[in-house]
Amino acid sequence: MNAPDAQDGAPVRFGIILLPDFTLTAFSGLVDVLRLASDEGDNSRPRRCSWEILGENPQPVRASCGVQIAPWSLFGRPDAYDYLVVVGGLLRATPEISKATLDFIRAAGGSRTTLVGVCTGAFALMRAGVLDGHRVCVSWFHYWDFLEQFPQADANLLVADRLYVEDRRRITCSGGRASIDVGAAILARHVPPAAVQKALRILQVDEPGRYNAPQPQPHLPGAAPSSHPKVRRAILLMEQHLSQALTVEALAKKLDMSVRQLERLFKEDTGKSPQAYARAMRLGVAAWMLRQSGKTVAAIASACGFSDASHMGREFRQAYGVPPGVYRAGGRQEAAGPAAGAAPADGADYAELFPNRSQFY
């Protein structure tokens, strides 16, 4: 990250906007990194940086868990902060973001303030029109929500395989525990490294240097865990592009590595080639859909990236030992299947993981 134009030696100034139904973990993780790194020892004295909660009125803002926090200050000069952080949370139960909030974010976006979207705060930044042409990081859980709400967005700029992304004066974060990484990465620009390391150790972060290189989001539930960050990111990308499978060349490009490197890492980490792993994942999701959805075999084939029902049928029979129709009727043979190496049909409940993803229902 490149340091913003803050005055040397002056405390780094953070303004924080909490959206209705914000995620408390995302907010508290960020603030505790600021608090612990800001002071010598653990006395909660904001010496190296300052922060305040901003709002359009003094009414408390309710977190998704029910905790309420009142703004400390009302919207004023948007350029009064080095960083303006917008913390989001629940999407579908949340009221519309107010015009005053969006206007304040736009004004800050037109200044030299760096905007930070935490959790679904990225949605607010997008709605305010301050992310055009920027890469945007969202949680794997909200990848499809983002594309649904912003159909004009460039899907190639949407990142859901890393914890956070910085693009010029815009930083977006997947939320949850990743807000700690973002806070540490920002502070590493301005305060002594020892202060950041101390904060992370107090917060019981096992890998205090991880913020220097954004880590992958958690692996796809139901998939065999991978130890290598690049492989884990590749698996997330495979899932996000399930219906329109990425070529191994396109996958390697997104991961900033060569095809040969990717294939070698995949073989070492999973025992499979990227193509074989992706095929097993598609078959695993297809198997789940056959049992859990009312979609036709042709529709499932399309949703899972097969050229047609016949193509899926051949691949499915080879993997599971029975045709899709027999499997759906309960005649699965237990001897074989892709579950041993990728996303097993019985190992991930996609109705729970993706309750609003229309492709699965």
C-alpha cells in the first residue's frame, strides 16, 4: 500500500460510518487494532491515531447482533480524515442507505481521503459511485449479491478470493476477522512495525505478518482444505465461476502465476490437476442439486458448467456409477465419486451457504 498524504508525525485520522445492521466483529476488530497500535503499552490512549464514529444524526445505529452505538460526531468536512471507513453488515433486512450518508461518502471520494469499505460497506461505496473502475473485494458469501445489485459492475474487477484489496485510494475488505488485517496494513504505513506487531499479538493473531500480503478467504465449505494460499484462492475462483468455467490459463492469470506453477502447486497440494479438481467440484454441486432442487438435468448441467445434459450424464456416470436420474431417485452407488478430492455433494449444504443463489434452486 502507498501511504496517503498525511502529515508526518501527526496522528492518523479515521472517520467511521456504521451502517444499519453492521457486523460488530468487523467493526470491533478494526477499532481494537487502532486502539492497541495507537498507544504505548495497553492504556487505550490514542497517540498515534485517532478515530470517531460519524453519523447524519445522533441516533444510535443498531448492529446485526442488537448492540447499538451512537455516533460521536455528525457529518462535517469529509476531508478531515485520512481514512473514511464504512462498515456494513446485513444486506436484505437493511433499510436503504440515506442520501446524506451517500453524499458524504461521495464528497470524501472526491478528496484525498482514502475510502475503506468493510464487510458490505463495499456495497455502500459502490452505490455512492466511488468505486467505478476499481477492484472491489467482497465476501464469498456476497459475491452473487454484489453482481445482482450492481449488474453494471465489471465482474473481472470483483475479488472474492482474498481478505482485502487495495486499489489506489480505495480499500475494500471481506469483513469479519479480515478487518484486523486491514487495520494492521493501514497502520503499517504510519506507525512503527513493533506497534502493529504488539497489537496483533494482544489480539491473539497467529500470523502477525499476514497483513503484508492479503490472504485467501476461507476455503469452500465441503471442499478438501488446502494449505497453499494460491490453491485456496483458485478453489474459490472455481466455485464463483461454476457455470462458466475458467480455463486454466485464465485462472493462472487471476492468480498472477504461470500455468505450469499453478498445475505444480495443485498436484502437490491436492493430488489433482486444476482441471480435475474443477470437474470434481462441478460434479459435487450437480449431485447436491439433483437431490435438493427440482431443476431439470439440463438446467443443472448448465448451472454446473457442462455443455449439455448428455455431457454431464457421461461425466456423472463415470464418477458416481449411475446416471443423474437414478442418483436423484436414490440409487447412488457408494463406491466412487468426486467427494474424495473436491466439493462433495453431502459435505456442503448449499441451501445454507447460498440461500439466495438462484442457480441452485
